[in-house]
Amino acid sequence: MTGLDSSPVEPAPVDLPPLTEQTRLEAREIMARYPVARSALLPMLHLVQSVQGYVSPEGVTLCAEELGLTKAEVGAVATFYTMYKRRPTGRHIVSVCTNTLCSVLGGQRIMDALSSDLGVHHDETTADGSITLEHAECLAACDYAPVVTVDYEFYDQQDVESARELVAALRRGDKPEPTRGAPLTDFKGISRQLAGFSQYADSSAAAAAIDAPGALGPTLVGLRLAEERGEAAPDMPRRSASSSSGAGAAEAAGVESAKRGAPEPAGRDTGDGRTGTDTPAGAEPGTSGQGPGKA
């Protein structure tokens, strides 16, 4: 489910890999990328997840110590985003879209079948540790519905049988090629990539992990039909002189700029000589870094 997850962090299993000094050094490397250190929290959570397979109590502590935050502040972020897991995950995370279009075309049937086969429900892991199954509210690929992802790589236009075959292959240790995107690795690997580090052992392996070409057929159907029929979107109506002031003038300028291929108009005037696209970061500890400091 999307939104706030109030479930507690589960105690660490006895065989959990430790967060080493190398992990801490990499966390500091992430922090160095940002002008405000706490902005590094999201990739740091992916980093600890890439080592331990979920955001453990130890991972929360490491992030809090390095960023000067409380554990509650770190936990508030880790429980909001569903990509941060609150219990140990399987080798692969299988996400089944059950939102409107995917569901109508069979997404819920896929979820039900996999749940029955694996003996798990949403956000649960198989006994052999191979698969964590979850339903997703939307995977942003409606033109390829029904969609399943494995470790966030896409397997498009699935049905019950193809999804079953995919999961059976994953449990055997195989890594079927995604419909599009990079070759499949595992959940820890993709978490490391999301933290901003290479998940591959050497440069040759990284170079080989190129995105598969996408046919893009379903995505381009509307464009192809429009070209065949000679259809085009109508021009936006011009505003009258009496209404072309304030926000209306800015909007009209933006439309005309886009038509001419010119750059978008500059940011809004804040009255102090700065534009709205160049707001200084906050100077106060704990600010979001998006607003000015005290006058």
C-alpha cells in the first residue's frame, strides 16, 4: 500500500550481515554529494538496505548518527516510502500492479495466483527466502498492462501463466530478461544502484548491463493513429489583451515560447532581485534547504 506504514521495525535476524566501516564511509560519500547533509537520507537508506536487505534498526541508527538526526526522524522517512522495507526481504521482490487498468486486464488475478502458489500475501516472503511478493498501486506503465516488476525491472503484458513461469524461474535461481530495461540482478543489487553506486563487480560487467531495446509499440499507438488520420492537437486560444496580465501574461508567454522552441520564461520575480528558480538554501539546522534563512 502507498502511504504511511506504522508497522514497527522487526528485530534483526541472527544471520544479518553487519554494517561495516566501509558502509559508513560510503554513507559519508553520499552525504558529500549534497549541500545540506540531511538531503542524503534517501540514498543512505537504500545503501543500508543493499547490505542487509531491509532498513534494520542498525541501519536506522547509522543514518541517524551520520546525519545528526534522531532515530524517530529517520524512521519517519523509512516508514513513509514503500521502497524501504521494514522486515527482511527475499532475494527478489516481485511487484504486481493491481491499480485500475492492470486490474481490469488481469493484474488482480495474477496477484491472487502468485499469492496462492507461494503461500504468502502482500509484503510477505517465501519460506526459502527467494521471493517477497507485493501488490503495487501503480507501476506507471498502463500502456503495457498488466505489468509485473522484479526488483523494479519491467515484465510487461503479463498473464497468470506467464507470471507463474517468471516466478518459478526466479525460484530456480534463473534471471529471465526483462521486457525492457537493464538485466535483472537482485533486490540488494538494485538497492545499491539506487544509492548511487555501481552494483557490478567490475567495469566490464557494468558495461554489459545495458538496457534492453523497447519496442514501444503500445506507447506509440496514439501517435501513429494520429499521423495516419492527419490529426493534431488544436492550438491553444490566444488570451485577449484585457486578460493578458499577471499570471495570464506569464502563461501566454510560456505557450508562445514553447511554440517557437524558445526557452521557458525566467523564474518569478521575488521582489528582492532574485528569481523564483534560485532560492537560497535555509541556514537553520533542520530546515528543508528550500527556503531563505532568517532575515
